[in-house]
Amino acid sequence: MATVQRDNFDIEEQRVRILRSIEEAEKFTAEQKKLMAEQAKLRKDTGLAPWAIVVQSLIAGAALMGAALALLKYLAG
């Protein structure tokens, strides 16, 4: 009878270990997916960064030209 209880205890202990291993593997997989999504976002942002600089430069240039024209108009008239 003692061996039956010991065997049941060993099986229960192994079951707990397996469940912990599965839980750790799921956490690792979730972390890996999160990192992959973050990498994809950074890659996308890095690809768009030069275009954002170009657009911002064009807007700044247009603003400076508008300010210069307004100043010339003020000085001329």
C-alpha cells in the first residue's frame, strides 16, 4: 500500500513539473511574440523616418518662404 501512495505522489509531482514547464514555455512564447511585434514596429518606423524628415523639411521651408514674403510685403507697402 505504501508503494501505491509513493507512486501516486511521484506521478503528481511529475504532473506539476510538466504543468510548470508548459506554463514557462507559454510565457517565453508570449515574450518572444511581443519582441517580434516590437521589432516589426521599429523596422516600419525606421523605414518611414527619412520620409518624415523630408515632409517636415518641406513644411518648414514653406513656412519660412511665407514669413519672408509677408516681411517683404510689409516692408514694400
